[in-house]
Amino acid sequence: MLKDITLGQFFPGNTIVHRLDPRTKLILVIVYIVALFSAEGVVTYALVFAALAAVVALSKIKLKVILKSMKPLLFIILLTGLLNLFYTQGTPLVSFWIFTITREGIFNALFMVLRIAMLLAGTFMLTYTTSPISLTDGLEKLLNPLKKIKVPVHELSMMMCIALRFIPTLIEETDKIINAQKARGADFETGSIIRRAKALIPILVPLFISSFRRADELAVAMECRCYHGGEGRTRLKELHYQPRDYLALTEGLVLAVVVIVLAQFGL
């Protein structure tokens, strides 16, 4: 299950999505989220879904990779759908015990599950097609105006991207620890909730120790390379907007505007 989590992984490629400026992709993700949460009906959801499908197709990221990455979050997605199904007021269709399924509840459950799945897929595409270094540079460039009020933009961007980069590493480390504990006879799947919670202690303790050790090694490595923050640093690759970036931004903004307008009519 842990190996299915692909958040933070980067899949190298030379597609038009990979070649977009990281600033463009960060802005488009925000625009995509606004459009997704503005969608109200079948038409607007279909437009957002079509845009997501087009990005996935252009990036050449396999659909099974995206679906597999959602597997660990399937419980949360289904729980959200069930809560909307049983606790939405409206025209009753089926009633049993303390639960009532309404027509509005069915639509809300379907749209909420679809919204969460599309939100995850859209955000996954950002990390799948953007290297951590590019993501750091793009985020720092976008937050540059905050430097005027003494916000440590470079340090914040670096910390966020390092944290994102180490998610796959920590997941792999956790999986190794679990397998090692199982080989020693540990049982994580049976017993009461309290017993299973206590069984996690042999996992969490070595995981925390390993995390602090990796953080210390990374800090030493950065100091050995004379890293002292963003002041005066240069970049191997300077970011420059290309015509494809302006085209992508225009298409994203048009999509968001169309969705917001159509949502006012309940479409």
C-alpha cells in the first residue's frame, strides 16, 4: 500500500507539459483548483475533466500510475461520498434504519467523489512533470514580491520542496521498517485498535531516528557546499517564459472563467 503513494515523485520526460515553465504550472494548478471548486453541474465538471484528461494525455503519464497513487486515499474518498449520500437533505428515494438516501444526496456524493479524485490527479501532475529543483526556482520566483517585507522566500521554497522530495524516501524507509518488524514476528493487522496503535511504536521510533539522521546529513552536505541561503546565489538554468507558457496560461484562465460563468446557471 505504501509503495502506491507517488506524491513527490518526478517522472522525467520531454513532453510539452514537462517543458512548461514551473511558474506556469504552479499558477495553472491554482487556476485548476478554482475552476474545480466552482463547478456545479454536469457541464462544468465535464469541462474540467476534459482539461485534466488533455493534460494527462499530453504528459504521457500512464493513467494506471495516477489511479494507483489514489489507492491509499480510497477510504477517505469513499467515506466522503457516503457522508454526502446519507446526510444530504432532499427528495427521499430509499430509507432504512437511520439512513435516508435522497436524489440530491446521490448527485452530491458522485460529484464530491469526482471532485476529490480530480483534485488529487491535478496536483499529482504538478510533481510528476516538474523536478524538485525547478519547483523550488518557480516557487521562489512567484513569491519574490514578499522579499520586500523581509520574508525569507528562498528558504521557505527550499524547505517546502525538500519536504516534498523526501516523501517518497520516507515512504520507502517506512516500508522497509514494516517488513523488518514483520520478519521479527510483529503483527500490525489483528487485535483491538489500541493494540494495533501500540504495535506502530516499533515503526515510528526508528522512522523518526532515520528522519533526523537524514536531515542532519543533508544539512552537513549543504554546509560543505558553502550553502548560505538565497542571497547572491545564481542558477544553472534561468527561467524564461516561452510562447507555450502564455498559451497555456490563457487556456487555463479561459477555462476558469467559462466554468465560473456556467456555474452561475447551475450547469
